[in-house]
Amino acid sequence: MKRLYSDLHLCPDLRDFEHAASMLRKAANLGYRLIAVALPPSRNDETTRRIKETCDQARIDFATRVDLRPNTANELLHDLRKLRRNFEIVSVLCQSKDVSRQAAKDRRVDLLNFPLTDFHQRFFDIAEAELASNSLAALEIDLEPILTSEPQTRIRLLSSLRRETTIAESSRVPIVLSGGASNERFMRRPVEMAITALLFGLEKHVALDAVSKNPSTIVKRNREKLSPRFVAPGIRVLRRGKDC
């Protein structure tokens, strides 16, 4: 079966819409068929409409995404209550152990993202993976910090990623490879993204799933949950009326 490639983390400057539109068109040319754009929590409906319009013209599917950066676990809970139903994808930047643990066990969180250049703030361990496995959260790895880091930092980063992806695979936590690109220069083809993942130990089929099957599964699952017909996993309203 032909793979449909996804990049769940495109980060254009939305204040410059032509720049954003150019990145979306390039994503289509690179072979992506599903793109998520990081939107501000105070989502602007007009900006969202224009992004979707551009994606429709480029024949790529568009998913809305928010990146949460809470300082405490309580702040994360507040943000999730307020924002979860406004976005198709919720990612949490885990900058402390308390936030990391809360995000991993909360079913409203889709993606766990860790600071890639601060090795003192990487909290993805076995306990974290067990929580994420139960809640269906995925470990997200952005490519841009790998491309832009200094050689010595990159070596340490790849070592950390090798350890973390090994833990994720052993605990059956899905891995999602995303671009994290804020500029067209750092955008890569899906297969190039997968090849980069070989540097930190992912096997080829796992790396390819991380840019195709895993991200699309998250979007499909959340769109079902956000549907007015959704009742519970596996239960949907098929018909409404007095005679039902």
C-alpha cells in the first residue's frame, strides 16, 4: 500500500502569510499529503481559513495544532480544559518533570515534545513511556534542531534520541518525526526525514511509519473524537430523531 506522508509540525511565521503559504506549497511539492500548522492558542479563524484554502489549492490535508508550553502541571490541566476541543492536535513541550508526567498520562495530549538542545530538560524515561503507552500519546522528534545544532551538540542529541527511541519502541509508544521547520531551508522530503532517523537507531520501516502511519492515525482518531457524532471510542451516533 502506498504511504501517505505527513508533517505534523510546520512552524511558519503566521504574521507573514505569503511566507506561510510558500511553505505550504513547498510541503506539497516535497510529497506531503497531510500538514499540521502550529497555531497560537488564541486561534484566529481568518488565518486558519486562509491556511486551509491554501492547502486545498495545493491538494494537501490541513490539521490544526497547538503547542502548549506550561510551566506547571496545573497550568497544563487548565490549558487542556480550555483548548482541547479547539484543535485537532495538542502537543506539549515538556520542560519539567511534573509537566512531563502529567502530559504523558493525560489522554487529551497527543504529542510529547522535549527541548532538543537542553539535555537537562529531557525527561523521557521508562516511567514516562509507560504512562504514554497507556494514554496513547506519541513521542515527537523535530528535525530542524538536529539540522541547526553545533556538531558537538548534535552528537549528544543523537545519543539522547537513540536512548529515548529505544525506550519508546520497547514500551510501544508511537514515534512521530516532524519537521519543526520555521523556514523553507529546513524543509526536507519525507524519505530524507526517515533517513535522518536512522542516525539515532530507528529501523527503516519504523522511521517511515513515523512520517506516515503514526501521524495520520493521530489525526484520524482526533477528528473522530471531535465529531458531533462521537460518543465514546467505538461508539458513534448514526441517526437522531424521535423514532430512534
